[in-house]
Amino acid sequence: MLKTVTLYTDGACSGNPGPGGWGAILVYKDWKKELHGGDSMTTNNRMELTGAIEGLKALKEVCRVELYSDSKYLVDAMEKGWAVSWRAHGWRKADKKPALNSDLWRELLELVEKHDVHFHWVKGHADNPYNNRCDEMAVAEWQAIKKRLGMV
């Protein structure tokens, strides 16, 4: 019987591209772990994917994962099978154009194949306290990067 872990993720960017951050919260029963990080030159979509990747990488055993994100890019690509199709077609979309962020999609697909992951879309900046906390962490990361780089 697999443990069921809930994973909330979010990404944010100041400029697109620009400094970005991601946040993730893992919840299992009464246990909770927050993770966050950032990049000095990235995109919002890359940060959304990174939040999911880093959350899944933090799992120490195979789990059932209920992953919540406000990113339609992430949730739709996984739930509708787009990312699997892009991989099968050499990282090309149906219109034959290259799929963006293939390095991160590749890593995410490998992690998803290790676990039993179910993706759920949540409305961003709404009433989900975990999604809001992930957003706070992601924004704090890009703000810290801008300050460190003297961009403020």
C-alpha cells in the first residue's frame, strides 16, 4: 500500500524571462515540508515545472502523489498526455514545432513514472492556503535574486 502524499507547487517570475522562483509543499498526515528555490534568468513555466520536479525529487520512497498546481501548462500537459506525446515525437508538438522546456519535461516524466501521480489544477491567488504559501515562497525567491543582483 503506497503512502498518499499531497504536493502543492507554484512558480513565479519577474519578467518572462527574468529572475524566478518556485515553491513546493509536501504534506503527509501531520507532517509538512516546504521547499523553495530560484534562478536568475528563467521563465514562469520553467519555475512551475521546477516546483513539481523538486517536490517529487524530495520523496524518499515510491508514493501516490496528489499534485496541486495553478499552472494549466503543467496540469494540462500531464493530464491530457501532451508531454508524453512530445517525448514520443522527439520533443515536437503536434504542429511540428519544438516543445519548450524539454529538459524539464524529460525529468518530470521520469519522476512521474516512479510514483503514482495525479495532477489537479487549482485557481491561483484564491482560497487555497497551500497554493498561496507556495506563491509567497516563489515570489520571495525572485525578489531575493533581484536584490542580490542589484536589480531593485
